Amino acid sequence: MTEKDQSVNNEEFAEKEDNTAKDSNTDEQIEKTVSEEDVQNDSSEVDDKEKEIQQLKEEVNEQEEKYLRLYAEFENYKRRIQNENQTLKTYQAQSVLTDILPTIDNIERALQIEGEDESFKSLQKGVQMVYESLLRALEENGLEKIEAVGQQFDPNYHQAVMQDEDDSFESNAVTQELQTGYKLKDRVLRPSMVKVNQ
């Protein structure tokens, strides 16, 4: 090999090395460009995913709030129905008891009649027993007599039909009960008709 050939070989070798260096610089630039694009793409994907996650969290919160509202409404509905059912059970006998009150009044009037005959007294005793039995049964179902005589007049429980002047009673006290009043639990079925002291 001559010097000339060797010089050509060296030039070719140098040129190849130069091309290799250029190629490696180009590769580095390509990798750098690709890396930057990948980072930008990855960054935008991450941003998109974060936005999507945020939207999903908001939807979950919204659905949770809807669920809690519906649950609260349902619980209120259940409570209201239970209260209505309890009220119905408590006062289911009200109309029947109201219809029975005039019969009780008539029995009380019959018991006030006096007679000397033995058969009359026997009949009256039987009516008294029926009356007491009926009152016991009604009381077991929540019917109560309203206390009147000697009590202070209360317009919630008493209906004043007459006034009286009696020193043995306080002012505004009930002196006489003209018709018995009744209540079912805490509800007045019929107020007592009374005389009230001035």
C-alpha cells in the first residue's frame, strides 16, 4: 500500500467517522426531539387524565349528594307514615266512641230515676252493672271522663252553659256538671257542659 492509498484510506476513514459523528448528533437530536414530544404528549395525557379524574370525582360527589337527599326524604316519609299509622291506631275508635256517648248519657239518666218497687231496684242494679262494665271496656280503649266539678274552668275541656254564685267554690271554678265530657287519650271527644262560679 502506498502512501497515497493510505492517505485515501485515512480520508475515507475520517469521512466515515465524521459521518458517524454526524449521525450520532442527528440521532441525539432526534431522540431529544422525540423525548420532548413524548414528554409533551405524556404531559397533555396526564392533564387530560387529571381532568377526567376531577370530573369523575365531581360526578361521584353529585351522585352521593343525590343519594343522601333521597335517603333523607325516604326516612322522613317512613317516619311520617309511622306517625300517621300510630295516630290512626290511637284514634281509630274515636267515631265509634263518639256515637256511643249519647247511649252512656241515657244510661246515666236511667240510673238517676228512683223507684221503691223491688223489681225496679233489681232492674236498676242490672243496668248499673252493665253501665260499669261498658265504662270499663271504654276506658281500656282510652276513653276518659273529663274532671269538672271543683276544677278551674278550662275552655279546652269545659263548655260553660250557666253561671253560678257559690261561696264554697273559688271564682271561675266549675260548680256543677250538667253533661259529662269525655276525651280519647289527649283528644277531647265532647267537652263537659258546666255551671261556672262567678
